Amino acid sequence: MGRTETTTTLWMIEDLEPWPNEPEVGQVCDPAIQWITPHMMDLPGELVRTSAARVEELETGNGVERRAHLGHGFSTMLPSGLDVTGDTTLTGCLLWDRYLWTSYRTQPAGRAPVTGRRPVIQRAVGTPIEYAGWYSVGYQGPRTVHRDGPIPDGYSVVAYALAVTLQRQA
């Protein structure tokens, strides 16, 4: 009997740290991932997906944690505001966080190869502060996924969106 490969592609927001970001296209995200909704973060509409999931509750030393199984041997943690269990549908995207282990005792499972990486940009507005030449930066307007070319003047990168593929051979 032959093997059939099935895949699911989702978007994942990469956490921003003050050093060079990984992963790049072709690398793999290990399971330091939680699900976020448009209500939790200002997500561009094109990053939002609907995904069937089976959510389990796990009792830990930190209290009850919820892990959502998305298929293909892949699971993600659900933040406390998402109080669902059993078979359900999740709307949003994944969030990769190197330090997820500081928030949860449960380990998500699976690996997600990165197939694309795009900056998420937003209009940046500088407000002068008490030190000459220094500014406090605030953001206005919607976040958008930037496709090609240099970042437009007056905009800053606020996140990176990673296209990831959840894979399993069956």
C-alpha cells in the first residue's frame, strides 16, 4: 500500500525579540506555539484561518491548561481566554514564542516547516520626548502584510508572519 502525504497550511506570528529573528524559510518551528484570535491581537484579515481542533483540558501545577490538536500530529496551547473543550473550530492563527514554557507546563507537539515569511507593518508615528532627537513611537491604523520591496516610509515592522505547513505521512 502506498503512502499519501496530507498537509495543512496556517499562518503563524513570530515573536519579536531584540536580536536577529528565526526561523527563516526552510527552517522548522519546534512546538513553542499557542493559538491567538483576532480579539487578542490586531491580526491582518489575510492571516486569520478557521481550523478544526480537538481541545483537551489538562490539570497541571499551574491549574487547568488547554491543548488543541490540529491534526497531522500537531498541537498548540490555548490561552486562558479561550475556554473551549472537545471538538471545536478555532479562528485566528498560531503564535510562535521561544519562551512559551514560562507560561505553560504542558508541551505542545509537532513541527512546522516554514514555507514563507512576510513582514507585518503598521504606520509608525514618532512623538518627541524630553531628549533632543529622541522619539516615542506609537502605531496607527491597520496592520498589513507587506508583500514586496522596501518598507514604505512612515511604516515599521511590528511582527513577522510565517506560512507554516503541518505535515504527516499517512
